[in-house]
Amino acid sequence: MNTHTIDTSAPVISADAYDTTAFYADPDAIATVANTTAPDAVALPAEGASTAELLAAAQEAGRRAVPAPLAETALVARPLLRRVGLPVPDGPLSYAITPELTIRYAHPATSAVGSAGCSGDDDTLLVTGTLRRVPWARVATAVIVLATAPTGPVLFTLTPDQAILTPGTDLAEEPRDDLHLAALEVPAAQVRRISPELLDEARLRAALARSALMAGAAERCVDLTVAHTTARTQFGRPLSRFQAVKQEEARLIEEAALVCAAVQAAATPLDTGGAAAHFAVAAAKTQASASAAEIARIAHQLHGAIGITRLHPLHLATTRLWSWRDEDGDETYWARRLAQSLSATTLWPALTTTP
């Protein structure tokens, strides 16, 4: 795969400066920032890449704070489009999984039952509502939307220029935009009716993609912290030689390792589907979100005041951890889903069986 880089003089790009053309000069490449925090480009995985390879790429993107929607494109949007038989556009893709839209059929079928638009002669939709905090919407070639129509779950695609876009950002200044739809007509060719199982798979994919990004950011916190405590001296010896620092550093490494292990363990179950996928992904996102605060706390504590400045690369990892912790379901949401899949007879086998 080809890659390209964008050189900047600052360690972070303002959310208003993202440019689709610049990031995707080559539709099969994904860009990153060439500086001390992200020295190399991360290639968008090939079409036939396995889930494990996609997770590894997303994890590396999270570690390098890649300013582009690699995980959203490779782990969520592209696989879902292939599953439903819709064409996969070139360039960056995003997604929105929302129950908040008002959807009716644009060409109502004649029926004495239900309101007008509750069924249609074809699958052309009229969609009204707001897609909130869509990741990278302003730079996306297309947004994959999963919602509920009168006849059940549907997946359809739209382009950001079909909506009124209200720009927004997360704590890391990554785009999180609102897309306002006012009776948008979505042609039947861009709509697919899907099963509740595929809708649930979309939620699992989104959560696992976010977990992989968090695993990478956690690794970055470890790398930066170990380098800092090794190089920084106090009272004539490196910080890493002090017992209290060693203990906190060990705790940091442990939390990051837990997140990485949980993400890696979910790759095969996601391909298999079923209860195993629910358990593995719920465990991964629960662990990633639960560990985020502790990882960021230790990293900042051991860095001291320098770690909170915008000139230091630590904030590129910790602000992403704080933001991603709540996206695609926080630890409370996924812990409940995890518990719902277990019983007294299935708990021990689930904990002791290798996926």
C-alpha cells in the first residue's frame, strides 16, 4: 500500500484545518502528521485484511494519534457495506448508529393499516433528524447510517453535503460533527434492510474499533512515561530508580497490557459472531474504558507539569483516551451487556476458555 505524509510545524492539527483532499491524495493511503509524536504514516489495510490485521492497524493509529478515520473506515464502514452489498466508496468513511431519526418511505404503499409512509412501494426513504457527533463527518467521503425504519432496521449511505453540518470536536480536537437532515430523500439503491443481528454487529464493530484505538493510545502513554522517567533526574538519579515511581509505572504498564490483551482476544470471536463476539467485545470495551482514567492519571502524575502542556506529545494520547472512553458505549454500558450474557453456569467456562 502507498502512504504519504503531511508535514506540519505543530504537534496537533486544529479541527478546522482537516482537509479530505490532503489526507487522501491516494485513496488507499491514510495520512499522519510528520513530527515527534507521529513520525510515520499508517497504511489503510488492504481489502482482504483479517480482523486481527485491521485491529493491529487501528491500534497503531491510536498509538501515533493519526489524524484520520482509519478505524472507522477499515473496521466499521467498509465491512458493513460489503455485508449488505453496497459499493465501497474511496476515501475516508464514517458511521452513525442512531435510533433518533424519523424515517418514512418516500413512495407510500397503498394500505389501510398504519400511517402514510409506514410501508413503501420501494425502499426510498425520507429521513429527518440529527446525527449527533459523527466522527470525522466533515472529511468523510460518505457516512454509513444504521437506524430503524417503520419496517425494521435499515442501513443507508449519505454524503456530508446532503446535510447541514454543525462542526464540533472532542477533547483531542478530532472532528465530531452534527449532521442535520430535513426530509432527505435517500434513493432505494442506497438503502438496505438489515437484520437486528447485523445492527448489533455494527455496534460491536464500533466498540471494538474504539477499543483498539484506546489500546494504542495507552501504549503511547507507557512509551512516553518510561522515556521521561528514565531521562529525568532528581536528587542525582533517574526518576525510574525511585520505588514510588516504579510502582506507579508498573501499574501503568499493567493497565495498558490489560487493554491490549482484551482487544487482541476479541478478533477471532468477532469473525465468528454470536454470544462469543458479544462477550469478547463487551469485555474489551469495558476494560478499555475502565482503564482510561487510571492510565491518563498515572502518565500525567509521572510527567509532572510538563505533561499537561500542548507542546508535549502526552496530551495527544490522554485527551483521546478521555474522549474515546465514552464513545460507542462507556464501561457501564458494556459491563451491563457483559453481565447479561453470563449466568452461574456459563461464567466459569467463559473466563477459562481460550477464544
